[in-house]
Amino acid sequence: MKFETIIYEKKDRIATLTLNRPHTGNAISKQLRDELDMVMDDLDDDDETRVLIIKAAGNHFSTGYDLKEFSYLWDAESAQNEQQRRPHSRSPIWSRHRFHLSRERWMRLFHLRQATIAVIHGHCVAGGLDLVGVCDIAFAADDALLGQPEARAMGELHVFAFWPIHLGMRKTKEWLFTGDNMTGTEAEELGLVNKAVPHGELEAVAQAYAERVANVPLDAIYSHKEITNRWFEAAGMHAGMAAANDLDAMGIAGPGMDDFTRVWREGGVRPAVRMRDEPFKPHRTYLEAYAAKRDRDEPSGD
């Protein structure tokens, strides 16, 4: 198999998939998703490989979906082909259909027979969290930054990154309402990742874990996955994700996208994202903003 957006290798019952679009921050493109499907086709026929490690080349795990490929959903002027120019392509009804199909593609990875391990460094935001959300295990660099900044304007994620499952109700709302990002260390404390380690140790720690899992028979690994997954499916996991898809389709067609679209048309994705995020800077979280204001307002001790 030949790939252009990923690197795929197998050794000693462990497969490694490396996202390889570093020039885009490993933004998730249509081609990357197609190549990920090819990897899953291969693993479906592979009875020897026990573990799939997913990591990324360059400075970031993933900066989200490649908006240049999907902007036609809210901006007719950015359509790249005749199909995207068709009026129905921007209808929330058909956007909803596409988002549900996207969720089903991600869930194929969720149900893969092999154990899947995400190895996160740099930024992991938006669509990158969809990918991490459907992995079984996640290791992060302690200085990695994970978040859903699109919550500030653009809607929901296709599998909702499984945040309600990992974080619980109150913490999910706390982070979604601001779109702030959390460090790898904070993500471990909240239960979003299994372990946060120094950046220089990240891949070695993930490899050490994978090597131990690789000693377990494949049928046992798959059984453990399915038993655990079934608990959350029975609790309504799929219905919750479907609601996220529905509301995402409505959100990108709503008034919250008007300013984003206007700036997008004037200068492209970077200025639009800067405009969206400007009110939240220069502080990473509300606690940092509070601490800065408190320090400014406190009277001097002189």
C-alpha cells in the first residue's frame, strides 16, 4: 500500500500509523481519512497484529479538520467543484447526513479488533480530538494542548470526542463553554488521557505499553474492548453523538458563523480563526485570566 498523508509500519505485532501532513499541522483531510480506512481494511485481515499506535510527525498531533476542504458547507464562494456548488450541499439537512456518515467512519476505528493507542504532542484540537476520542488508550506529552476552540463559533464534533464519557457533565460544559485548551497534565487529571509524561519520553512510554499489550491474544483484546464499550453504548452513547451531529449541522448554518464567514472570505482561515479566538487571549483559561486580573487589581504592598 502506498500512502501520501500517513506512514504505516508493522513490527512485532505492533502497527504504527503516523499522521504525515506536518505542513498543515496534520489537519485531517479527506485523503487522510481514506488512507486511515485502508489501514483498517488491512488490520481487519491481520490476525497477528495486536496493537495500533497512532502518532504524528511535526510539531502537532492534529490541528483539526482541514477547513479549506469543508468550508463550502457554510461558504458557497469557497466551493471547489460542481458537487460542492450544488445548493443542497449547504443545506443543514444534508450537512447532518454527512456528519452522521463521518461519525460512523470514526466508530469503525472504535470497534477495531486491535487495541488502539493515541500518542499526543503539540496541539490536538477539534477533529484531532475526534480521532483521539475513538482510540482505546491515550498518552500525551505533559505540555500538549487539547481543546475544542470551534465550540466558540462552529458547532460540535462528530463523535463529540467522547468528552461526556471521559470528563462527566460539569467538566464537559466547563471546557466547551469557553473553548479553552487544557494541557496534557490537566487532561490526565480530568481523565481525558491515561497518562501525561515529559515530551521526550512520550513515544517510549507508549511503546512500552504497546509491547505488553502485544503479548495478549487478539481475541482477548477484542473481547475486552467490546465488553467495555458495550457498557457505554447501553447508556446512550450513540444517541448523544447523534445529537452532536444534528446540532453541528444547525450550528454552521446559524448566525454564530456570520462574522467567521465574513472574515474567512476576506482573508482565509487564519484571520477567521484569529478573530474567533481574540476575545479569549492572552490567557489560556479563565483561571489564568482571573489570576492576572486579581494581580493587577491588588493594591501594592509599598
